[in-house]
Amino acid sequence: MSKATDGFDFLGWRFRVNSRGVFKSTPSSKNYANIKAKIKATWKSGATTEARLKKIESQVRGWRQYHSRCDTRSAFTMISPLLGLA
């Protein structure tokens, strides 16, 4: 068992209660590392640039949709640097 303020990871999300007592859910570090690895692997594949971009677009769209119910500011801020948006 752990305190809610310590947080826990479940199904790719990090759940915790901050110091003001507000419940937060964000993508877990492991989930972020997984999407980062998928994007890098797709980019390094031997496919054409157009095919790689379509595949990455699909991966990011799915990741964002899955995490749409959590703290979206942190979720989308995490992924933006990978795509050259930051």
C-alpha cells in the first residue's frame, strides 16, 4: 500500500493527489517512454517519408485520444518536443 500523495501507475497513467488535495492523472513515465520509442522506430524504418509521417500521425492520434481524459496540458506538452512542436 502507498499513500495517494505518493501516486501509483496503472494502465499507462500516473494517479496521485497533490499537496492541495486535488486528484490528478497524467501519462506515466513508462508510457511516455513507450510512445517515444515507437515514434523513433517508425522514423528510422525504411519506408518513404510520407508513409512514416502517416504512421507517426496515427500513433500520436491514438496516444492523445487514450490520454484525453487525464491532465491534457501535461500529456500533450510531453509529446510536443518529439514532433518538433516545442
